[in-house]
Amino acid sequence: MVQEAALCENKVDSMSVRFQRLTEADIVTQSEWLNRPHVAEWWDACKSVAEVRAKYLPRLTDTSTVVPYFAYLDGLPIGYIQSHVATATANGWWPDEHDPGVRVIDQFLPDGQSLGQGLDTQMVREFVQFLFEDPTVTRIQADPAPNNYQ
């Protein structure tokens, strides 16, 4: 299993988050993270490594409209974050969106003890900056569950 960062808030603010696209080697870690109770409550129905592999391997291609990343702080994985093209999102999530430059983001922290310490906020802030480095990105949206206070 991958060693994770559990950091206090003041240390987090002084460090920068790095994003690395998921690889096939990350699938086992992603599966383990998705099965943690505080993540499974809000995220993905994939439970087995085979289910995670089936769902996430197609996202590892350059043609995927969903792009998954692990977030790293001080060399340790601290979270999962993904962007996807709003106009290509299935199931009618964004039916009124017609701008192909709009990205939607979703994320979680695998370490439940890191919740509420500012780490997720920093990860999102830096990911938004990262996405806007692409000149084709025009806007970034999120769709948090209103009752998810973590």
C-alpha cells in the first residue's frame, strides 16, 4: 500500500501540491481508497480492483474526457482529483452546458484524519490553477453534495 501524507494545516499551506495522472499501477491504491468508509459514502460504486480497473483504465487514454490524477504533497499521495469535460458528461448532469472549455472537478482525500484541515481546499485551489494553464479551459465547475460537510 502507498504511504500517505497526514499533515497539519500550517505545514500544508507552505507546500505546493503536485498532480500526476493516474497510471495502471495506481489502480490498486485507487480501489483501496474508494473502499474507505468516508470516501465510499460519497463516491463511486466500484468496489473490487477489477471494477476499478474496468472503470478507470479507459480514463488513462489521451482521448478520454475524464482525466484522473493523484495529488501529491511532499512526495506523498494526499488525494484523488479528476476533471472532465462538462459537455461530454453522461447521465444529463450538465444538460444546459454547451461550452466545450468547461471542466467539472471531483475530488476526495483518502485519509479521513486529513479532513477539515484545509488540505482539500488547497488541493482544489492548486488544481484549478493547474487546469487554467490549458488555454482551452474556460470555466471550472464543481458539484458538491449539499450535505457533505467534510
